[in-house]
Amino acid sequence: MLGSTLVRRLLAAIDLVIVLLFVAIGRSVHDHGVRVGGMISTTWPFALGLGAGWILVVASRRDGTGLRDGVVVTLSTVAVGMVLRVLSGQGTAAAFIAVALGFLGAAMIGWRLALAGLARIRAARDPG
């Protein structure tokens, strides 16, 4: 199990890059531009949700690489992010929630599934 603080920070950074990619794609598709101020205003609710998810993972003494960790981080990122968007007047819609769950879930759970697959391949090649 990957347990060091540095490794967890690197893994959380992967998730943050995914959030930034989600925000950049969304802003670009909706012609809002990818300027720094706009990126920050759209990203912060999801970044806080991501942080909350990682706090839950670390508090449960998990390393962040498991499928369950990906689900926790994804759901926290979307749920907290959407609540904070509403509270800050940014608003949300059912379609936006679905897109966020789909994109962030596929990416955040996806890299964890890929990592697990690589570990299985590695274990099969070197059983001892």
C-alpha cells in the first residue's frame, strides 16, 4: 500500500489536474474562456470538495489508490462543489451535475482502475 504523505500529495495532485481539466473544458465549451480569474471562480468549489474527499480518504487510513477511494473523492468533489456553487450564486443544473459526475468519475476512478490493472499485470509477471 502506498502510504507516504508525499505519495498521497502526488495522487491528490492528479485528481486536482483532472478537476482543472474539467473546468477548462467546460469553460471553453461554453465560451467563457480559460482566463485565470474565470478558472479560479469555477474551480474553487470543486477544489474544496476534492480536499474534503481526500481528508476522508486519509482519515480512513487509506492510500488513495483504491476504487473506493476514487468513489469517495469523486462524490465529495461533485457534492461539495455543487453545494458551494449554489451557495456562492454560481448555480447548477441537473445536466451539469450529470456531466460532472460522468467526467470526474470516469477520470478519477479510471486512473485508479488503470493503476490496479498495472499492479495485477506486474504481480502476474513476478509472483514471488
